[in-house]
Amino acid sequence: MPNMRFRSSRVLSILLVGLHMATAQAADTYAENPGAEGDGTYSVGPEYKIDPDLTDRGNPKGKSFEFSMPLANSKIFQGDDKTLEPAKKPVRVERKISVYVPAAYKDGTKAPLLVIHDGPGQLNLVRNALDNLTISKDPNRSLPAFIAIAVENGGNDGKNSERGLEYDTMSDRLARFIQDEVLPAVLNNAAIKEAYPHIAFTENPWGRGVIGCSSGGAAALTMAWFRPDLFRRVIAYSGTFVDQQDDDAPEEAAYPLGAWEYHSGMKLIETSEQKPLRIFTHVSEKDLRPNDAEETHHNWVMAGQRTAAALKAKGYHQRFVFSQATGHCDGRVFQQTLADTLVWVWRGYHAD
């Protein structure tokens, strides 16, 4: 039995290496020309209404699935990291994975995908957007038939929590977890395979997006920043581009101020070679907490504005939205802007 486990592990490793190589090759042979439409800075509010494309308009529906992944079975986030304080901040035993396959998806094609942090997160709005915009006749107001995968966090929030470890750590751990554990679990889920026997995901990183809010927003950028070979489309609402990385995390040695380093401190966006990414960011007027001093490493509004400015100065395709009279991860902002955001972030994408 030990030899069998060794062979199985070795075979899996070989398969994953092959998948990563295929992903890189797909990116090398793919090109798109999205243009600059929708790039730039926008202000919304103070009054809000839901975008009709984010409502149920009676169009054909896809299929929804849900299953769980025990943390103990993970090789990357087992829930026992030494930075955690489970007595104060409990860790989940298992995380739920919610999947939506739109009606426009054709079984056997290599689907683009959107990972949603803090699942189910914005899945209901994304579902409606897919139902309405994958069949749109307007080429400037349409979406590809991507599969939405909402991944529940590992539990709690902030430093010394499993969610904080997953989302606020400046490393490629979360990207690897999604790539090596979550995506294979989706493809091998019995209910999903019964409905779609030949389901597949594109290896093209331009066909892979990530959305999140708060620490989930920072995590969306971090996944793409550290692994642009895997994910290239980023949506970050109320991003926690502040110093919320665990103080005792090994990554502190390289990135002592956590996600604050993107725009200040080390100024990673400014000082790094431009990466092949398309990035949406947002900040709410009231993202600033009452106790946040003007120059601390915990100022959400400042961090959001500096991140957007750094991306613009570096020449990224970037879109920044400032929402008036709204709070942290405010649902009204999603209801008004998410359809526009999805259309913009997928602008230029075409099948391999």
C-alpha cells in the first residue's frame, strides 16, 4: 500500500506539471486586443439601483451544484498552520464549493472560469449576469460562457485566522490551492460529471478570472500577481490592500507590510515588471474605519486609491470605481456595477 500511495502521488504530480506546462503554452499562442474602452476611473452613487442584467429576466437557466471539501484532506490549507489561533478564531472542518454552469456552456468545450472568494459571495448576481449576457446580441455588452466556482473560506477573519491565511498572505499558496485542489475536485465531482460528462476548463490564463471583496479582493490580485500563468483577470471590491498579513507568517520576511506593499512601502506595482493582467479595483467612501489614522497601514480608502493610481501609472488595463455614500463590501455597489465590471474584465476574450 505505501508503494501504491507513492505511485499515485507521483502520477498526480506529473499530471499537475503537465497541466501547468499546457497552461503556459496556451498563453503563449493566444492574443487579444481589448482596446481601452472602459479603462480609467469612475465614480458612482450616492443613489443606487440594481442593474437589470443582474436580475432574473426569464432567460434559460444553467445548472447549480454544491459539494464540500474537508480541510484535513488538503495538502495546502489543512487548517493546522502554525500562524492560526483556533481557540480564538475557529477553523472550518470543511468548505463548501458552489458551482454554476451556464445554459450557454456546451459540454466538451474548454470553458473559461471565474473563481469567487468567500463563496457563495456574489454567485447569485453572477448567475443572472451569465443567463442574460451570454446570449446578448450586443458584442459590447456580452459575456463568455464561463463557469462560476464559489469557494468558501476556511473560517473567521483577520490575522491568525484561516481566512486571513488564505487571503492576506503574499504568496502563491491560494492560487495553487485553487489550481491543484479545487478545480480538479469540480471536474471530478460525480453530480457535475453526470450532467456534463466531458466538462473541461481552459488552460489559457486569460480565460481564468478571480473576484473577491475585502481580503478576498486582495486575494484576487495576489493570486494573479504571483501566478499570472494561471489567472489573469482580477476583480477586487473594497480590497484589503493594507497590512493584514499574519505577523508570524514566513512571508513577513519578504513582504513585511503584506498587501500594503503593492502600492506603498516596497511599491511592488511600480517597481515590478508589468504583468499580463487585467485588473478592476474599487473602494467605498466609507471603507475607512473610524479608528484608522490618516497615515497608518490600515487605511482602506487610501490603499484603494493608491493601488489604482499605481496600476494606471504602470500602464495596466485597469478600471477603478469609487462609490459614494457606501460602506465596506456594500451590496448596493455590487447590484449597480457588477454587470459592467464583468463585461469590462472579460472584454477582448475569445475561445482558444
